[in-house]
Amino acid sequence: MTNIPCTMIVLAANVDDMNRVFDAQGRTLNTFGRALVAAGTTGPVVARLAHDGSGTPALEAEWRAMSTDRDLPAILGTWGVDGVISSADAQAAMAGFTVYSVGGIQETTMEWVNGILSGRGYAFEPETL
């Protein structure tokens, strides 16, 4: 099966709810963990990033539909029941969600991701020790 690497960015204001959407899909609750800041700054955090190198064509299409049309994905359970985020909150969170995907040969994953961030005016938040 073909893998389609996907880099996904969600605005910081929407990250908690997008994490809940991905949790409802059976992914990890903290999918969007990598902090992003405006390029040339050290903060504040303006967005969060997730990268999945093992995305399938069907999964990439589902994520893209979430990003462009706010389509609700298939989930484990029912929207708004037993702690699952409501469909309205899920769709509101998708307003700040963007998906970047590529098939075929990449130079390296980090070069590709850094190109996406640069094009959007983002940079990784500097790590503090």
C-alpha cells in the first residue's frame, strides 16, 4: 500500500478541540504536539504541528476533506456522546486546520516540513533547557 506523508497544522486556539477530534478517530489525544511560532520570533505559540508519515490515500483524503470542507471524519463512537467532542465543536476546530501531503520521493521529511513552515510564516518554537 502507498503511504502519503501528511503534515498538519492547527491554529493554537483550536488545538485542544482538534486533538479531541483525532482522539475520537482512535489516534493519540495529543496528536498536535509540536509548537510553532511566527518566523523570526521565539513566541508566543501560534499553531501546533503533527506529522504522519504512514498516512494512507483514504486517510489523507479524509483529513483534506476536514481541512477544506469541515467534513466530519469517521470516528470511534458518536459525536457528542460519552465524552466525544460534539460535531459542532469539531467542525469549528477544523476552521484552523490545514493539511499538506505529498506522494513520491522527498528529499528528507524535515526539509519538506521546514519548507511548509517557511511558506506559511511559521518556525518551530525554540526549545528551552
